[in-house]
Amino acid sequence: MERLTGLRAAVTGGAQGIGEAIAKRLAAEGARVAVLDLNGEGAARVLPAPHIGLACDVTDSASVDKAFAEIKAAFGGIDVLVNNAGIGTAPGDGMDKYYVAQAEQAAGKDVFADQTIHCEDTGWLRVLDVTLNGAFRCTRAAVRLMAEEGIGGSIVNIGSTAAVKGNGPVPYCVAKAGVIGMTRAMAREFAGRGIRVNAVNPGAVETPIYAGLPEEVKQAVADDSLMRRLASPDEVAGAVAFLAGSDGSFATGSTVTVNGGAWFD
Ligand SMILES: NC(=O)c1ccc[n+]([C@@H]2O[C@H](COP(=O)([O-])OP(=O)(O)OC[C@H]3O[C@@H](n4cnc5c(N)ncnc54)[C@H](O)[C@@H]3O)[C@@H](O)[C@H]2O)c1
């Protein structure tokens, strides 16, 4: 089904994982896609022409603005932005010490598993800069182009169930909760322009992050859901495709939870 035919889309963090699956899904459904990633070579490998792949660092406004200028030159404008780039942890965020304490707890030692007291400003700021501020910078650039054309558009932000459940590194949970707040505020702000803003909150997804984990740890995460497995990246991409195009035309400010029934919203 080609329900996105004629749409011009950009996917950040699209060189691998969930972003790659989203880029491929949007392209399969008929959109022309710009894959943006810190890893420019990886981005360029995801899809053949007429799709494009661009190096873009979402923490750098100049890099973001340059990428969107290139999208305008190649596609003439943009209809869909998927803010997918995000990191769960960064050097200096205290997670190294948290994991050590967690292993000690598992071995029966009476210790607290702290992150916050070990978290330096650098670690805190880096996670927020990629995961939350990056989505702001890209949305600002995309909406400038959408406003020029005046034909509306669709923004889809990748959140996380960690935004709701708080089960992750503290700066990550804060960044993702911020992404949901931004989704709602911008949905109100841009409604008059015909620009919809929605979010998808995935639970655990089978990506490189989980590939390295021991099978029993993966199974414990999987057992949190009624499906007793992780999501495939394409199961997240399907929800994004729905929100991106006209199938989702009455959805704005909403969050679609893709958590295998771990809980019901
Ligand atoms: N994997 C999961 O279980 C899961 C669950 C819920 C939400 N998410 C969210 O989904 C999104 C994708 O996750 P993933 O597991 O595919 O991650 P991933 O680490 O496999 O891929 C992330 C991509 O983002 C790119 N990236 C990182 N920093 C960037 C920057 N500064 N500028 C541009 N690109 C940058 C990386 O190069 C990489 O290609 C993230 O926002 C993540 O928080 C993931």
C-alpha cells in the first residue's frame, strides 16, 4: 500500500535501528525520504536515489539548518519529519556506577544503585541535547520550510515508554518526558497551520542496544509485555507511518504506545 505517495519526509537518526526501519517503511509507502544521521555514510547507505542520506548532528543548529537547506534543494520542501535520533546514556551520566551497584545488589550486597549523585553536568546535558533539544532544532527547521509552503505537514516524535514509567537513566526519562510535552505544546501551536504533531512511545525494541545483552536479561525485559517478546523496529515504523500520512489526519498531540500490552493507556 502506497499511502504516503507524494510526501517528502526526513528521519533523524536514520542510519540504523528504529530510524532505519522508519526510513525504509516511509519509502516503501511512497514517500521520498531524507535520512539524517551523525553517521553520514551510514545514512547514505539506507535508501537508493531519489532518496537522500545526509550527515547531520542534531546537537548543532548550523548542521541541522544546513541539512534542511539540502532537503529543500533536493525535494523543494518537506511534509513529514520524524524526530528519532536519541541516546539513552552518555559519558559522565553516572550509569557506569549504577550498573556496578546493580550487579552488586544482584550478588546480594546491601548497596544503593545510584545514578543522580554520580551524574556530572556533561552527561546530563549531552543526553538532553541529543534526545530533546535535537528534536526541537529539527522541528524548528522543518516547520520553517512547511510554513514557507503553507500546505501543512506532520511531525512524529519518537518518545519512549520510559517517559511514562521512569524505568531508565534519569536524564533519558526526563528527555523523553520532555519530548511528549513538546509534542502536546507544538500540536496546539501549529494546528492553525495544518501541521500535526504526534508521538510514538515504544517499549523495548529489538535493536543493537539489546543485541549485546545476555538472553536471560532480554527475556526478563520481554516478559514485561503480554507478547513476551521485544518489538521489531518495523512494528514501531508502522505506527509512525500511520501518524505521518493522511490515515492519521485527525490525530494531533497524541501519543501512540507500542508496548506489547505491558500496560494499557
Ligand atoms: N531500542 C529501544 O528499545 C527503544 C525503546 C524506546 C525508544 N527508543 C528510541 O528510539 C530512537 C531510536 O533508537 P534505536 O534503538 O534505534 O537507537 P540506535 O542507537 O540504534 O540508533 C540511533 C541513531 O541515532 C544517531 N544519532 C545519535 N546521536 C545523533 C546526533 N547527535 N545527531 C544525529 N544522529 C544521531 C546514531 O548515529 C544512530 O544511527 C531513540 O530516540 C530511542 O531513544 C528506543
